[in-house]
Amino acid sequence: MRISRRVWYRVKYTVFLMVAWSLSVNVALAQDLESFEQRVTQHTLKNGWTFILVERSVAPVFSFITRVNVGSAQEGAGQTGLAHMFEHMAFKGTPRIGTRDYPAEKKALVALEEAYQAYQTEKLSRKPDADTVQSLYEVFKQRQEDAAQYVIKNEFGDIIEREGGVALNAFTGADVTGYFYSLPSNKVELFAYLESERFLEPVFREFYEERAVVMEERRLRTESQPFGRLLEQFVSTAFMAHPYHHPVIGYASDIQSYTMTDAKLFYKAQYVPANMVTAIVGDIQAKKVIPLLEKYFGRIPAGSLPPPIRTVEPVSISEKIVILKDPSQPLYLEGYHKPAATHDDQPVYDAIDDILTNGRTSRLFRSLVRDKQIAVSVGAYGAYPGDKYPHVWLAYGVPGRGVSNQTVQQALREEFDKLKTHDVSDEELARFRTRAKAGLLRALNNNLGLAMHMTDYHMLFGDWRELFRYIHRFDHVTKEDIRRVAQALFQPTNRVVGMIETETPPGVAIPTSASAGEGQS
């Protein structure tokens, strides 16, 4: 086929831009790494809490994130969802924030917990008496009302918003819990006070009301969503031993049963300073911030680090398949067990993920969505449900109208097999390296993004500098590496399959013609 002069010019210009961008990324990374060493101060308090301070006087604001080395993987049997539950509690205030009269409220909370424990003990007994259960429940509800009268709702968040704070939020995952927001740079002491307060002495006010909120969250995100139900079944099937099989939100029966006492014990065991790292990035001066950190965060007792997880997921020896029958549209998932993110081959896995699923130039999009038109959407979860321990690389495809999951399955596996038997192209490898480095540059230009990246790498590798060391490892990924890792990864015995098969109600016609619109991964 003949290529017009205009098209050829565009091709050459695109290649030139890619090369120029790649060179600029490499130069910028080298410059940023060198300058970062001068602008970063790492300070660890006597109690073990590590702070990473980055001075960036671009605007009179700063952002921070605190990562706690705890997620659903650290929960015990019968207590799934407690990590997420405490995340909610961390916004409820302290003896000095969120209360009208703390001494009176404290007594009311003790009476409330005693009432709930009595109610639950009878309810969970071998032969509960219905009348007694109802009577104890009524006492518990009255104690809730007694405690509620002392609560100033949302005072913690209102203080931050009133003082110019934005992006107040938190998250809980399988490995980690995070808390973050941004403030004007003249509010550093306020930050130090508020954040140390909520981890020094959190008050578990409105615990049972909030537990009901979490239960509703589970209904909305998991139980009423076909994809949510499938993912929960998928992950519990993928991990038969490791606590990664716990849903982050928690099982319904656990949410409805854990107590304020359970949550307090979980907090005391996991929220110890040595299990936490905070990055503060923006218009700050380390020499002025460190005394404030010592003054406020230094109040928190050191505690003992929680024991590490002992259970190791056994090597997978069989393919596992989960099929969910549902009136919703079909969906196909295919996952493969892989090592933790700290493994030497992780950059190779990143390359495989990028080449297969990153955007409209990816192999899965071009094959399934654009060319064959058998899927309306494709994508991947590079690390599911976490990445600190061996986990699952997960790809998915949403079949087009009238297309079966089996058709999507076949197309996916054809693409996986190509990686096992044929080298990727020079262009694909170059695009992967450029996109990976460009992603880091975008993160470096944002205070909160930089803070998140630095704490993530510090918690995974023990050193925030690994963020920069890691990105240069992409340059050493070869075509042979990709083929080698793909051959080990894409094996039937290493595979977990999940799918939604449409179960059509009686009397409803099933479409037979295959058609698919264009979508994005």
C-alpha cells in the first residue's frame, strides 16, 4: 500500500516527538532525583513514626498523606471489614473535637457498649430468648440516644474546611489505609494538631450508627452490583489460604456483629507509630515543621509492631472458575497469580500490563474492541486485591451484544499466547517506557500525587528513593524478559476465571446478532 507524503510526514513527526519526549523525561528524572535529595528531609520520631518532608514553594499550600501499614489482610476471622470501619471512625473526633461534654459522653459510651455487649451475647447464644433479645435491644437503642446528645456532627471535617482545607478523604485497601487532605501553608500547626489528635485518642462515637452506614455501603457496592458480587467471589476463590481472600468492605455477618470493643482493640494493635508513614509536600520548611511534629505526634505512645502475616498462598496447581448467573450483561475476567510488587521481575509485569491493556494502542483494545468488535470494553487490574504479597494480575472484557464470554475468552488467550511465543515490537517497548516515565513526571507536578507515590514506595521498599530507582529499571526490560515472564505467567494451572452469564427471565427474547460499539479500556 502506498503511503502519501502527508501521512509519511505525520509518522516521522510522531516518531520524532516520541524520541524527544523520551529524552526530556530521562533528563527531567535525573534532574528531579538530584534536586529531590536536597529538598527532602526524612525524620523519624522516637515513637517510630516516619515523616518525609518535601519543600516545594510553588504555591502557598501543602498536601499530605498518612499511610498506615494495615488493610483487610490484617483482619482476623469474624472481623473482616474492621480496617475500613476504623477509617470511618478516624473522622469522628477526639475528646476535644466533636463533643459537647466529653466526661458525660464518655460515661454514655461506656453504658452504650455494655448494653450492646449484653444484647449481642444473648442474640448469639445457642438458645436465645426472643423476648430477652428484644428487651436488651431496646435498652441498647436508648443508650444510643443518650450518647448521641453529646455529639457535634462532622466537627473534625468542618474545622478543616473552615480553615481552607480541601480534598479531605481516606481509603482502605487490602494492604494499606490512607488519610489525606491539603491546607494553606500557614496551617501546618493546625495539621499537626488535628492529625496527631485523631490517632492519639480517637473517640468511637456513633460507632453503631456508622456500622449501619458501612453495611449500606456493602449493599450498594457489592450486593446490588453484579460486578461487585463477581469480584468478591473471584478473589475468595483465587486465594484459598492467604487473607487476601477477605473482602475489604467485610462480610455482611461480620459487619453486623463486630463491636466498638473489637474496633478499639484493632486500632490499638495496628495504629502504632512505627506502622505509619506520612509525607508532607508543598510550601513548608523542614526546620520549622519538625519541632511541631515532635510536639504533637511525639505525644503518641510507641506501642509494639503487629506481627507479620504468616500465611503464604500455596502455589496454584489447578485452574479455578467462578460463574455467576445474573440478569445483567455478561462479563469475563481472567486472572493469573504473580509475585509481590517487590519482586525483581515487577517492571516486566508492568510492561506486559501496559502493552496488553493501556489505552487504544494496547493489544487487547485493538484486537477485541477495534478489529474483531467482540467487546465494548477491555482493561486490567495490575495488582488485585493488593500488591504487598503475591497477588493476581487481572484482565477483563465486556462482550458486545450477542457475543459470548467464550468468544472473549478465546480472543484474550490468543493475545496472551502471542506474548509467550513472539517478541513485542520495538515501538511497543518504547511506548511502555515513555508512558511509565511520563506518569511519574505527572505525579511529581502534584503535591498530593507526589506524597502518595513517596509513601507508597517507602512502605513497600523501605525507602522513598526507590520511586526513582524503580523507574530506571524499565530501561532494562527486554523482549526476552517479556517472553520469559509471559511463559511462566499465562499457564492454565496459574489461572482464575470469573464470568457473569446472563440468565434471561422467562419470556424475554435473547439477541442473537453480534454487534459492539467502540469503547475504552
